[in-house]
Amino acid sequence: MSSISENLEKVKYNISEACRKSGRNLDDILLLGVTKTIDIERINELLNLGVKNLGENKVQELISKYDIIGDNADWHLIGHLQRNKVKYIIDKVKLIHSVDSFELAEEINKRALKNNKAMDILVEINIGAEESKNGIKPEDTEKFIDKISEFEYINVCGLMTVAPYVENPQNNRRCFEQMHNLFVDIHDKNKDNINMKFLSMGMTNDYSVAIEQGANIIRIGTGIFGARNYS
Ligand SMILES: *Cc1c(COP(=O)(O)O)cnc(C)c1O
């Protein structure tokens, strides 16, 4: 067995354990393979193992991989997105996880209209209120969502967060719980043009805890491919 398939088996086992512990349904969890810095050969290996949803955090890298892999994968943009780059990905990605400003939402709406297809997006929340991180503040989330729900070519599908890096993943449990509460609050208000179905949180270090607290999209790079080589 290759290391990718072995790693994937471990990840899947951990996902099923987290589901079992928290009484959740395995089928409700979407595993995103995070492929930043990973070459095409290794990405193809993951695709062949049945993981079809891939997350990239940079537009340029996503496009160059899309040129080769195309629609054999479902692409997710998970990193910070600059407004002037929306036009390059609007017809390539299935879900943008990182909408963090009104101006970005406005640009996505404009480009989606031109592309004649509404774009599914998540609102990125800065749940740890870290200065170094992008995202809407938890207390501003509902107002922000109300504002961008006016855009006809944007479908708000849920929330995403990059939790703080912690040694012990249990230390992010409270953050994930806050995210889930925010998600449920907005979900239960049944707002027009808002369909809260995805809660994207949990990475290699803390995805088990994230699932236990209600995540239904987890984003895993290192846990599948091993440590990234940025050189
Ligand atoms: C890199 C990245 C991940 C995956 O991180 P790992 O710790 O390698 O699993 C998840 N989400 C975002 C936004 C990322 O940039």
C-alpha cells in the first residue's frame, strides 16, 4: 500500500470514530483533500482512491492544476481570495470557502452573473478573533449574511473557519462549538436566499474534535500527503 492510501485509511477510520462518538452519520461528512504544494501524480493517486473534492488555497496553483485535472475533481477555493482573481476561478470551482468581505461577495456576484451560474459560497469566520487571520467577526456574521443575501448570483451555503493552531486539539473544542452555535442560529432563522448546509472546519490536527462539534466539511492536507514541502 502506498503511504497516501495508508494515510487515507487512517483518516477515514478517525472520521468514523468521531462520528460514532458523537452520534453522527458518516455520510454527512465531506472529506476535502487539501492539495496545495502537492504534485499532479500524487493528486491523481488520491483521486483514484475516491477522494474527488480538492481544496487549494491559491488561485494560480488551482488554475494550473485545473488545466490538467479539470472536472475529474471538484475544486474548492479555501484560501484568501483577492477580488481581481475571482474571474479566473468563477467557472472552475464548486465552492468558495473564504468569502470575508462585502466587496469580494460583490465581485463574485458580478462574475457569476457573467458566467450565467450562481456561485456557492461559505462565509469565513475569524472565530478565534486572531489579528493575523481573515474572516468576519462572529458578532458581525448575521448582519454580513443579510447584506450579501441580496446578491442573486451568490448562494450562501454555510460557514467556514480556520481555527487557531493549538498543540492539543481539545483546546479548539470551544471554538468549534461556537461556530456550530452560530451556524445553527442562522440556519434556524430560515432567511430568504440562505441555505445553511455546510460547516467547514477541522484540519489535520483537529478534525476529530471538529466533527464531534458539528463540522460536515473537513479539510485535510498533511494527514493525507504527509508534511508539505514549500521549496
Ligand atoms: C493548508 C490548509 C488546510 C489543511 O491543513 P493541514 O493541516 O495540512 O491538514 C486546511 N484549510 C486551509 C484553509 C488550508 O490553507
